Amino acid sequence: MSQLLSSVQNSNQVILKAAPGAGKSTYFPLQLVKNQCVAGKIIMLEPRRLAARNIAQYLAAQLGEKVGERVGYRVRGDTKAGPNTQLEIVTEGIMTRMIQDDPELTGVDLLIFDEFHERSIHADTALALSLEIQTALREELKLVVMSATLDNEALQALLPDAKYIESHGRAFAVAQRYQPLKPNEYLPQAMANQIEFLMANEPGSLLAFLPGVAAIKQVEEKLSHLKNQYEICPLYGQLNFSQQQKAIAPAEPGQRKVVLATNIAETSLTIEGIRIVVDSGLERVARFDLKTGVTKLEQVKIAQASAEQRAGRAGRLEEGICVRLYSESSLLQQPKVPEAEILHSDLSSLAMELAQWGTRDPAELSWLDTPAKASMSQAKQLLKRLSLMDENDQLTSLGQQAHTLGVEPRLASMLTISAQMSEQDTGLVSNALLVVALSEEPERQVSDLLQSVHRFNVGKHSKQSVIAQRIKNLSSKLAVKFQNASICDDSISVVAALAFPDRIAQLRSNSGGQYLLANGHGAQLRDEDALFGNDYLITIDLLRSGQQSSFIQLASPIDIHYVKDKLPKLFKQTECVDWDESRGRLVAEHQLRIGRLVIERKALPEPSPEKMTQALLSYVRRKGLSVLNWSVSSQELLQRIRCAIDWLPEQEWPAMDDQSLLDELELWIEPYMQGVNSAKALKNISLEQALLARLGWPLNQDIDKWLPTHHVVPTGSKKKICYQQGSEPMLSVRMQEMFGEQESPAVALGKVKLVVELLSPAQRPLQVTKDLAGFWQGAYREVQKEMKGRYPKHVWPDDPANHVATTKTKRQLDK
């Protein structure tokens, strides 16, 4: 410990790797406070609220004080810190908020990043900003990054000047047992069986790691017959604080307990009395889908570092046991550390933070994993749709106000816009405040937001005080007054539409619980959901599982016409002419739309030829290029052009991939659509002419010179060359017709040699080569020896490279 404290005093960057139970989250910060190693405040980032509160309470107790004196904490909606607080434990985006509010971190001398191996997006962002502060503003600011399972090489590459310290701590030995599930064995039942066996045969309490809440509840039910013998406690993030405290508190004297937990118990928490761990080896990871804009929850195998952390829970107080419900070989196949959250998350909040920081390109900062360009681009587009970011990627005045609220961008936009609109409708902002608070603390197994609204209004919500406090905090930041009496169902749907205009959902006809979203993606209700039967919903929370559809987790029924009256800018009037495949004719109508949803339709007169052409082009885009008349010759021409683009990139080729052809149908297909007035008539278009016209002069002449359709062999015969993008061009010809050909023929201005498939007199393949000269001098001898006996009537000269090519037999040649 003395070495560590000395390093903090003498170095501005420290990397600490310490085994579970070594005291890095408790003993180390306690010694920093006791020894006054730094003059200013210490901020320690914890990835989880439960850990932040408990560590603060433990440290304050060690000092004989209450939380909020020398040791305090700050989590969303709950702060206990005072003017004399020396160590403040914070969580989520709070450290980032502190940095944004005061880039020089006045009065703060040390930042500690605890359990950094979890690689939360908040920790990565705060570290990147902190490193820039060290470089540009405060060289003396100290940073400590610590965990039991760090990716040392990557971290040391990011912090090359950091002092590296490794401590093995005081953890006790943990015996490892592997009990992999049998084929088709049901995890909850196998977990319950293992727990019952271990509790009957081993002393101490038990901690079981399960992938999610559903699995916890299933195992809890299967262990219900043991509740008189042991205290059985679930532990997961959605439980309230008192329920979580019950799970981690020591068992009553003479009692033992079984804790069923998600990975919330993987780090930073010491559950008294635990000496047995049962690990399912699974966790649920949220991955953001850029295409749909929806988060998909996937059940995945844990990384080796997570398995080590879980096993370490059994060796905190005495020697323990870890039973893994998977094989050792399976574990060794997993990555050493988990994938960083920044690589698979919605980056809209990060994009907002970086814009506020003044960073347009994330690559300007130092990251362990730089955010992907595609993810950042998608995030910025969302911020622009929400009026939070301008076209120069800078926050608008609305965006700057939204940033101060500390909520995710959609909800921040809803709050700021509804506050602006409150001059016309004073109740909107109160409804927005309630939607934010209820969205952040959703009730389990409640999909209808209005049910939660009504429960809050009558004081019966399961998290009444938490939501009320959150509303109070946000009201203060917005400088508005929350009016409970103004809450109404229609206003709830209006403010929700401000945040989620792309997620307004329309019931598909005769589909039960199937909906189409304004962004064009599908969503569905679970069977017997309370929201069944509503024509329109505003979906606030969507989740994709293994299926392609997204399940609606939280939504509100809406009166679409009321929303139109209040938010007319969300809707668009348009004239649409399109080909109706079911009726086999063009349909022309006036439409009221929101995104991809058609709200109202009104038939229009017979469309003009121009409108008809546009409708057919829309049909081609929807169905794909395959609906056009792709003759063999037009397919071959397209393949030749695509090969030419690959082999002769220095030429000015137009784009010829499928997507480009679809995007630019008006440029190359429309000129050939005169008289085409039906989907069937599309077959009359000459695609060869259209493709050559797209090439333009002189490329449409040069293509036949550079990549000819045929090659003239020494006998004078024209043999077809087969082209396929991604493959080498091939020429198939009888071997006798290639006698006298000294070198392999080539195309593409001599850059690409033909693969020559040499055939027997019976047209069967004998040899494939790109080096004809080498074949004549080498492998030909074996072919000659075999073929002379099989085809004695044909010539098999000793010097084929200088022999006259022929299509004739020996007898025909002798005549």
C-alpha cells in the first residue's frame, strides 16, 4: 500500500491491477483520505449505483462518520456530499457532467476510475476528457485507473507514462469445478439442482450468477421449497435500494442465504458470508442496431475476465468454491476481456457530450477504442432530427439547454421543446417531466405508460418517491413548476411524440399485435398485452430479441389526429403514384404521412405519363433489379463492366453496383421507358442499350477492346470468355486449338491473364492454367503420355508451343 500511495503522490497517472478482495475500492481510497495524499478533492467513478452507495457507507463507517462528511456520493437523483467532503463516489455520467461544467475541475486533484474493466461508455468518455484536461489545462491532475482484470497492454499503450502497480491482495483460494450442462438441459433447473446440492453439502452462503431477471425468477420459484431453510434473495438493477440492500446484507445469525444475481454482483460488492459461487457463464448484453435504431438484448457467454471476477466473490472472507456450469475449454475460447460498451451502444449521448466539449471528430481525443464513424454519424443524424444539433455538428441553443438536463437526448429534446411550447399549453411541460421520470424508472411487466401515469397520479406507483424527486430535480433545472392537475392522456402522447416521432406505430391490418413504425421498421406486442387493439401507439422503449421484430416494452396509445393538431410539423402532405402489386395497376392518391406511415388517403385522377414512370421506378426500387429483363447478354455485359471497374480503376467508370443502379434509375433506365406503362412492360426495356449508355463514350466502345466477349484462338475460332466479378476470366478450348500459342492470352490492357481451361477432343477438362508457356514445357508431358493412348487419332506433338494448331485428326491432316 505504501508503494501505491507513494505513486499517487509522485505520479500523475497510475494503473493499478489488484485481485478481487485486495481492497482497491475500499482500503485504498480510505488510506488516501486518512493520509491526505492529495490536497484537493478525490472523485472516484463506480459503474453501478448500488456499489457507489455501499462503498460510501462502508468508508464513512470506517471513519466513524456519516455519509456526506469526509466521504460522500452522488448518483442520479441522490446526492450526499457536503463542503468538507474529501472523497466523492460518483456513477453513470456524473463525472462527465462535472468535467463539462468545470473543465479545469477546480478543487479536484485526483480522479479514480474503479472497475475499469467493465468498459462502460461513461468511464471511457470521462477518461478521454480527463486525458485532454491533463494535456491542455492541468498537468498536475492525477488519474488512477484500476481493476482486477485490466487489459494491461491496451491501457499501458494509452497511458505510456503511467506508473503500473500490480497487487495480489488478500483473497483466499477458490476451488474451481466445471459442471457443463448436458445437451438440452434447462439452465434454471440445472442451476436450482446445483444450488440445492451445494447448500446441503457445503457450509456458508451461496451466490449464483444468472443471465437476467427472467432466469432469476425461474430459479427462485424452483427453490421455493427451501425458503424455510435458507434466505433466498434476488439481486438485479431494477430492484429498489432497500431490496438490493437486503440481498447484500449479512444473513441473520445462524442463518444462511442464497443470492440470485445478474452481473451487478460481479464487482465492487462484498456479500457477507459468501463462500460458494455458481456461475452460469452467461450475461445479457444490450447491442444497438444502427439499421433499426433499436437496442437488441443478446444472451452471450462471459469473457474470461468476468469469470475470474465472479469466482473471486467466493474468496473474499475464506477459502471458497466456484462451480461453473460450462466447460474449461469453453471458457478458454472466450475473449479475455469484455467488448467495450462504446463499440455496440447508441452513441447519441456521446455525440452530444463531444459537441458540448467542442470536439467534432472523436479521433481528436485519446480512447482505448475510438467510436466507429458509422455509429457517430447515425447519432448525429438523430440529434439533428431532434433539433439539438445543426448542420455544422454544433449544438443548437436548444441542444445546449438540453445538455444541462443530464438526460438522454430524446427525452432532453422533449423537455426543452415542451418548455418552449408551454406558453401556448402550460400543461405540456408537466406531462413531459412525468414521461421522463417514468421512462427512467419503468415498472416491471407494465407496457402501457398510461397505467403508470394513473398510478402515479393517485400515489400508488411502486417508485412514487423516486419519481417525485426526479420530477422535482428536473423542474428546478428547467425553472418550471410541475402541475399534477395538468396531466392528461392526450398531452402524454403529444410530448412522447416530440421525443419519438420515428416510433409512432400504426397497427397493421388483420395482424393482431403487429405494428409498422414511422421509421419503416416493424414492432409487435406480446400476447395478451394491455395495449392490444389500439390503432396507433407511441413506442418509448423497444427491444429486439432473437426474432427479427422488435417487441414493444413501453408505449402509450395515441389519438393520431389530436397529435396532428398539436404537432402539425411532424406530418407531411404528398401526392403518391405507385404500382399496386396486389391490384396490378397504378394507384394515385393524396396522402397525409408521418414518416413511412400513411395516415389519410384520397384518390387522385389518372396520373400523367411522368407520374406513371416515377411509380414504376419506385416499384423497381422496392422489388429490386431482378424485375427488369436481364437477358443472358445483358447479364454478361454487366459482369464485364464490373470486372473492368475492378481491373482498370484508373478509368472514369460510373458506379455499377446494385445499390448505385437502384439509386440512379432515373439516369440510366428512365430514358428507355417511353411507352412502358405497367410492371409487365418493364420486360421490354433493352438493358444492354441502357447499360452502354450509362457507360458513355468512349468507354462503351473501349469495353469491347479491353474486355472482349471472345478470344480468337490460333485455329481462327472465336471462343467465349467467361467473366464473373471477383473471379479470374476463363477461356475453355480444346488443347489442339491452342498449339502454337506461346503465352497465355490476356485482357484489360494486358493486366489480367485468362485462365485457360484446356479440353480433350471430347471436350472434357484436362488442365487449367494461367501460364501456358510453363504448361507446354512442364505438365504437358504427362498429359501427352496419357492422351496418346486414349485419343490416338489426334495429334499430340512433342513441341506444342511451335506446332500448328488444328481442329482435325491425323487422318484429316494427312489428306
